[in-house]
Amino acid sequence: MKKTTINTSRRLFLAQTTKATLTVGIGSSLIGSTLLASCASGGGSSSEPITTGFSQNPLPYEYAALEPHIDARTMEIHYTKHAAGYAKNVTDAAAEENVDTSKPLEEVLGNISQYSTKMRNNAGGHYNHELFWSIMSAEGGGQPSGELAEAIITDFGSYEAFVEAFENAAKTRFGSGWAWLVLDGDKLSVGSTPNQDNPLMDVSDFKGSPLMGIDVWEHAYYLNYQNERGKYVSNWWNVVDWNKISERYASFKA
Ligand code: MN3
């Protein structure tokens, strides 16, 4: 309970006095390193900073694991063709643009305006898909708990209001893109980005540290849902791994 009190005080303090200054002062290009620094300081319940590499991680479950909500054929094509393509192309772009691939991909994303369109599309595509696979599970579903659940209620009013806002962001993103739940400063918010952009990019209108994201490109759902994006989005909650999302929240929280 003590911790909740401190967080609330800090939230109010930021909101009332320094939020604007912080937002301007930190600047989007430093989000990645700010996250690393905050994690390295060992604040809160965070353990290891969550970062992303340039190569494709093995899918942590079988292609059929998320059925019936996401079908095996969609998962196989999505992982082995679409996502594998982004992973290959971001590695190629890194070689062409002298990027040190031993460093986190997040550092590139935070300064993406300094790189090529090829880097923007593929660094974003690779990051977004690595996140997407990691926050889904055959044992997913249910609702968040602990500090994340408290933060959702504080910032959205209720879990149900959060779900409505997130689904609305996913359904109203015109064309291809992603909908997100992010931590922006110490506040949660939902929004969406076009194409393979994401909220870590300095060029993005919607910014923050991604806690969860849903792929609303047609390749993510068309075999099973055809044109019914809304149905795919509604069913997606059944495979959302709240434990993983809570880990990300703890990692990003200052
Ligand atoms: Mn995709």
C-alpha cells in the first residue's frame, strides 16, 4: 500500500508541475536510452531491461497453439514469411547503414528519422512482430492483475473502458497498422500507428513504451476472419498473456 501512495503522489506531482517540462526535456529520441537507464537503476519491481535484438527469436509455441482464435496456417505464414522477411531486411539495412547489431534495436527506433525508409519499415516490422509473438500464449486470456491492473483502472477508469478504447484504436486504424497500449511517462495510453511504425519511433505521432500491440494488417487475420477485423480483435483477448505484459510494465516503469 505504501508503494501505491508514493506512485499516486508522484503521478500528481508530475501532472501538476513538471509533466510538460519533462515531455519536452526528455525528447522522443532518447526514449530508448531513458528506458535502459531507468531499468539499470533497479527501480520498482523491474529486473532485467527488456530489449530487442535484430534476429528473429524462435516462436515460443506451436503454430496451432492459439487456435481457434488464430489459426495455424495464419501463424505459420505470418511467422515464416512476413516476420522472417522483416528480420532479414532489418539485418541487411543495419549492414548497409553501419548499425551495431549488438546494441538494442530500440536505439535505432528512437532515432529512426536518421535512417532509411527500408530501416524504418523493417526495424519497425521486426520489433512489432517480436513483441506480438511474445505477448500471446495458449494459456492467455483473463484480465491483468497487480500493479498493471491498478494502473489500468487509474488511467482508463475500468478494465472494460480500457478494452473498449483499445478495440476502438484497433478497429479504426485505416489500412494496415498496429494498435497499442503504451506507458508514456507514468501514464498508460492507447493509440495506433500506420504500416510498421511504432510508438518508440521519433517520427511517430503516438509515443510511449509498448506494453502490448495487436497486428491489424490483413495478413494477421484474413484467412480465418476475412474482412471481419472487429471479430479478430475481440477474439484476440483470449490469447493475450497478461503475465508477459505485466513483466514489460515492471521493466519500463521508472
Ligand atoms: Mn504482421
